Amino acid sequence: MDIYLPIAAVSLDVFVLLVLGGAVGFLSGVFGVGGGFLLTPFLIFIGVPHAVAVASSANQLVGASVSGALAHWRRGNVDLQMGLVLLVGGFAGSAVGVWIFAMLRRIGQVELAVSLSYALLLGTLGILMLVESSRAIIRGRRLGASRRKLHQHTWLHGLPLKMRFRRSKLYISALLPLALGFLVGILSAIMGVGGGFVMVPAMIYMLGMPTAMVPGTSLFQIIFVAASVTVLQAIENGTVDIVLALVLLVGGVIGAQLGTRFGQRLRGEQLRALLAVVVLAVAGKLLFDLTVTPEDLFSLAISE
Amino acid sequence: MKRWLLATLCLASLATPAAAAEPLIADLTSHLIAITTGFTGTNVVLFGSTDGAGDIIVVVRGPERDTIVRRKSRVAGLWINKRQVTFTSVPSYYAVFSSRPLAEIAPPSVQALHQIGLTNLHLGVLERKRSPDDVANFRAALIRDRQRDGLFGDTVGRVNFLGDRLFRATITFPANVPTGTYLVEIFLVRDKGVVTGQTTPLVVSQAGIDAEINEFAGRWAFFYGVVAVVGAAMAGWLASLPFRNA
């Protein structure tokens, strides 16, 4: 059954959208990443204009992350204080990001910027995570349940403006989560993603948060960053398709709940290894697409 | 609708004395295409009559927009949008119909004059420093892309004559038809020349809830954004309720 999307101005099959939303929601529940990094490329693939796909994914993310964050909240896995600090950075970042996005759209380089930054970022992160988590798995097998330090301290943690985060058992500089939030806010706006795939590894490795607290806290702050991106995109670019976002959500929220349940059964390092594999696969695909000769070298855009 | 159409056709053919002054009369079954949530494309029938033998050519043009065509080039192993040509006043939809093969009815000069056929479409170019070869390549790419989307006709459609004087043609619009005011030009051709022509408008617009959403999004962008966010958040909250105690 086809449904006409008013802002995207195309007709698409409802069931395709529901399944797509569900699959992405499941990932979001398992890893605490929004799944936008998969959703946006898929939407473009099935014929949604690039700019609309980016903006509507952000809108869909609001709902998906509310649903996911609530599930984690009930288990006490959200560090509210950390989330709020990340958020302050996130709001500033998303404003800058929406502005950059509008500029890229004018010069016709949105696709390149999105794909390239994705591929580089995901590739680096994926490799780092895979190495770390496989080491952890091997170590765990060899030594059984040996205790190790809560987290490693680096010079980054010693920056000024130190703050105590009780739930995460951390005493680190507030500049760190602020900067992380800012960076993720920019990504959110340019790529239509919550930035969870950057946020989650960075929270584990850069901030040193306990793995259990990471998905919930990440989803918590994604809610608000995605919300601000949605409003800014609506004003700046007029590309938020509310119908598309809601259809994706129906599938997405159910997937997210199931995913959260599934994620609870996995151990921390297994979760990280699995996420690393997903991240690397997406990076590989994006790089491949940029280098393979396109079917049609020409593309069209309506000038404004 | 059908009965009305038939009645109109009969009237048109019966009223020969009156129609004698009018060599060409034509109209559409509908002047409005309403795009609603379930829209998957539609057909509009053009019908009319002539005051005697002759051929009919129909040209349908969608609203014109400036369109940028970009070409990817390989830079350091990556395919990147590099050069671009901006074509001015490109119709967003274009289709030609005729009662016999164009070449048999009208010489190239007549086709060019009335912009009949994709090769005769007048497209301006914004950039000054572009070689004719370049422009031709980019123009071909533009046409190819529109044809792939079903917005430019691949071939010349048929105008069917019922007897000598009554004719009809079926114009097809795909699901992705752009909104705006379309012009349907009907030419009566005799002895390799256009005797007379008629132009009739056709409006494609969003209707119902879609039109309202679009208008709201355009006029109240901020509130639209807020509504989108609140709606999504509510949906997320509602969906998590059944799982609360699990």
C-alpha cells in the first residue's frame, strides 16, 4: 500500500517504511545508538530526497530515543547529570550544524560531505572498538572474573572545571562532555543522525563511563539534540516530513523496546564488539559507494 | 463523469453549424489533479473536435523551474560533483501526443517554432563560459533523468481520431508529478502548417490533509517543527507503555 509523503512529494510503500523503522529501532535499543546512520542512507536509497531524508530521520529519532531512553530509565541506567552537560554542548553544535548543512546544500556537496565524514569517522571508531573489545573478551576468558580498574585516567580528564558524576562514578573535567556534545550536535544536523555511534564509543573510551550507563544516557541526550535539529531544519530548510517520520516511528518504537530487552542479555564487551562490526560495515559500504563508478555521472537539483 | 464526457462529445459533433466558426474545440475531462495521501498517479483525457480533416498535435508542459545539472568527476579516487550547468525555465513535465508520426505531419521548422518534441525544447543556460558540446551533454543528462522519473515522455503519445472530427488522447501523470499549473497546447495541423491552436490549463495541487500539512510547514515553520517533535515524543512514550512491566 502506497502512502504519499507531503514534504518529500513522493509515494512510498507503507510496509517498507514500517520494516525499515523496526529494524533501525531494534539496533537503537540494543546499542543505544539512534540508528540514524542506517536510516538516512536507506531512505535515500528508496527515493526520498536527500535533504528530506536527513531532516525527517532527526524527527523520527526524537520518538525512537524517547522510547529507548524510557526503557533504560526504568532500569536506572541513565546518568541525568552527564546527559545534561552533554546536552548543553549538543544544542550549540546542532545550531552550527544546521547552518553548515544549508551552506553545503547551496554548493551541491551535501552527499560528499556526509558520506566522507561518515566513512572516516566510522572507520576509525570501528577499528578502535574492535581491537579493544576483542582484547577484553580474550582477557576475560583467560583470567575469569578478575577485577580491573574502573577506567583509565588520561590527561584529558585533568582539564579544568572538574565535576563529579555520581551515577557514573566519575570525577572529570566538564569540558570533555561539553566538547563531545558539541561535536555530536554538528553531526546530528549534517547527517540526520543522533550521533549515538560516535557518542557511545566516546562515552566508553574518552569519558570512561560504565558500559551499562552508556546507552540510556546517550539516548537521553539524543532526544533533545534531535528535537532541536528537527525544529531548526524545519525553519532553515523546510525539509521535515512529519508523515514519513511518524510512519517510521510506528515500526521504530516497537523495535527499540525489543532491542533493549535483547541488549540486556549481552555482556558489555560482546556488545561493543558487535557494535564495532556494524560500524565498520557501514563505513566500508560508504567508502565503496564513493569510489565505485556511478551509474549516471549526472545529477539534478532544482535551483532556488 | 463518463456520461458527461459523452454528452459533451455528442454536443460538439452535433453542433456543426455553430462549430464551423471554430475549427478546433478541445477540453480536458478534469482541470484539477488533486494529490492526496493515496495518490499513485492518474490519467486525464483530452477530447475535442475539428471542423474537418486534419491532424492534431498536443504538447503538455509542467511548471517551469531553473534546474541545476551536476556532473561527477573522479578526484583522488572519489566521485565528486564538480561541474554544473544551470538550465533556466525547464518544464517539470513534458509530453507530446500526435495523431500521426510527427515527421509526416509537420516539417522540422514548424516543430521547432512551437517547441514540439524534446529536441525543440528551448532551455536557457545560466553559466556564460560553457562550450556547446558541454551544454549538449548536460542537456541530454537532464532529459534522461526526467525520462527515468516518467516526467518527460520517452515517445510521442497517440491522439486517436473517432471518425474524421472527434479526437481524444490520454495524458498520464506518474505519482511523483510536480505541483503547479500545467499548460496543454493543442495544435490543428493541415498541409504541413499549424492552422490554429488552443491552450487550456491544468492545475496539479496537493489536496486534503497533505495540502494542509504543506501549507502549515511553509507558513509556520517553527510551530511545525515543534508539533513534529512533540508528536514523535508522544508516539515514543505511548509505544513504551505496554513494555513497562516486562
